[in-house]
Amino acid sequence: MKRAIAFVALFALAAPASAFAHASVRATQPSYKQRLEQAPRTAWVRFDQAVTALSNSIVVVGSDGRVVSGSTRSGADPHLMLTTLKRLPKGAYTVRWHAISSDGHVVSGVWTFGVRVAAPPPTEAYGASGPTRTEHFVRWAYFLALALLIGGLGFRLLIVRGPLPPRAESRFYKLTGLGVVAVLEVGIVAFLLRAEDALQLPFVRLLYGDLSPIASGTRFGTAFIAMTLGFSVVAALLYLAWLFERRVLLWISFAVALGFASGLSLSGHSAADAGSSWKSELADWVHLSAACLWLGGLLQLGLVVWPLAPELRRDAFLRYARLAPVLIAALVAAGIYLSILRLPQLSDLWQESYGHVLLVKLALVSVALAWGGLHHMFGRPLVERGHPVVGKLSRSLLGEASVGMAVLLAAAVLVDSKPPPQPVPKPTQAVTVSP
């Protein structure tokens, strides 16, 4: 059976894929995120095939929303469309364009440039909308997928080190496999939603949009490409570990997954905001990794060990009970450090929207810690004695895991929220010394 599945997978990978025939951008002027010392007189886009330009195919706007471009025209080269620009003062500018490709599809795109200032990333172009509730939900689903994958692998390697019963082993692979597939698919959805915000296009036209400025010109896009490739490798390793029953492949999967999870820390607030450094990036990665290991371990206890491996309940619970305080300590310590870094003043907790969400997250973390404390104080002695009530403990474990999922939802909203600005230091006044 496993060999048949492997053959089908290899055949699917070897099957040729059809290519899109719509026009693709070859060059632009100004170029993506270019900083110019002198204002340009024209803006143009060159394609790899002939396109039909409309009068408003290129629209250039300033940071105040004022249109600074004229009508779009095609040059002598049918691959080129251009527009003349007004005299541009110092500032950031957004270029939005669309054209009719030779195959009839409308291709679109956006990029930014700056005149004597740094250009903003395309995700912050004029007209781009901020994070939506849909993006919050997708980010939450991504965190949950990471918990299923990283937490599941960590639990299998660090807690349940020996063999599992066949049914429990099968469920372990199903949960971690669901996690890695969800990481890949939900990651693609998150990228498309962010691109849709930047391009301000309906989804049908987004399919033919030029996403290269977002993919290569933003931290988010670079992290998306790296993480997609990295977690594809994790998926392959996990599949081979199941196929050949090699534990060493699980260890490699675990290490690679933890490593590429850092892409979120290297592209978020901890890397881009004022005051960020390698310390904030490391703290964010520790915070995320500890949360995934804690929540994923709870799910493995409640969904795999308790119902399908009763003979392993005692050892698995006691080992997890020894590891959980370490994870929670790392999670709380990193969280406190990041909160102090991102909130310049204590009053920001109740005066800023970012602080409001953080308070909700702290309240949920407190509930989860209290629940875990009850497990440690009362559940652990019962497990050690083999009390009959232990068989029903899985419901309580899943209850704690549900609170952990709510914590991840609050974290998803925090990631998509903008922390309050750092206070600008007052200039020091010169002291005049009388002779």
C-alpha cells in the first residue's frame, strides 16, 4: 500500500504542468522601490509580449492621494506602455497599472518609488487596505497548523520516545501531516490575501496580477517563499519517515520545521519596527516555538495517547508535565520582553488598540496557566496512582488546548496590528556657560 502511494506521488510530481500565456513584466521605470534623487519625467512598463494600453493603464499617485500622471499611451514598441509625470516634489509614490494581454486577460500590478525618500513596501502602497478579519483568521489557522506540526513532532521525539500502537502511530502521522499541509496551503492563502490588499483587485484579476514586487520586495514575500520551500522539504521528510519508518527523518523534520518557523520572526514586528534587533527576533522565535510545542503536545496527549495508547498515559503525562513548565517559562519570559519593547509606556495597555488585544491575550494565557497548574497539582498525583478518573482526563487536556487555541487567535490579531509608535527623544538643549 505504501509503495503504491509513493508511486502515485512520484507520478504526480513528474506530470507536466500547463503554463500561463499572459503578459509578464520585464522592466519598469522607475524600478521597484527605487529611491531617486531627481524626479522622473515618465513612468513606463515593458512586457514580454504586446499589450493593449488604455488611457488610465498607468496611474501614479502621491502619498496624499493626488494623481500626478497623465494619460497612458503605447510607444512605437507594442511591448511598452508609458505615461508622463508632473513635477514631483519630495515624497513616496505609488504606481498602479493594468493592461490587456494578447491572450485577452487583464494583467495588473503595483509598485512604489521615492523621490529623495525611501520607498515604502508595496504592501503599504497608497490605497492598500490594512489587515482584515479574514487575515486574522488565516494567521490563526497558520499558527494552529504550526502547533500541529512542530508540537506533534516534538511530542513524538521528546515525550513518547518508544514505539506507539499502530492506531496511535497512524493518528500521529495524520495530525502532523495535516499540520504541514495546512502550513503550506494556509501560507499561500495568507500571501494572496496580502497581495489582494496591496493590489486592490478582485480575486479573479488577482490571478493575473504581477506579484513579483510583493514576493521579492517585502520581508513578508521573501519569508513566504523561503518558508514555502522549507516546509515543502519538511512535508517530504515526514512522508519518507512514514513510508520507511525511519525515526532519524522525524528528527530532521523537527529541526527544519523549527528553523523555517523563524521566517515569521524575521519578517514581522520584531524585525521591522523601531527598536528591533536580533534579540527581538530571537525572543519572537522562542515565543512562537514554545507556544507550538506546548499546544501541540496537549493535542497529542488528548487525541493520540489518551484514547489510543492507554498503556503510555502515565509515562507520557509525567514527561510532558516536566517539559511544560520549561516551555511556559520560555513563552512568558519572551512575551514579557517583547511587550516591554513594543509598548513604550504602561498606559499604552489601556489607551492603545494594540494594548487592548495584548490584555486579552494575557488574560487567556493566565487562564491556560491556571488550568495547567490544576493538572500539575491534582492530575499528576492521580496519574501516578493510576486512579480510575484518569481515563476522563483527556477532556480536561483538550479544554486546556482550546484555551491555547484562543491564545493563538489573540496572537494572530497582535501580529497583524501595529504597535504604538516609539516616543521621539527630545533634542538636548545647549547650555551656555557665562565667561
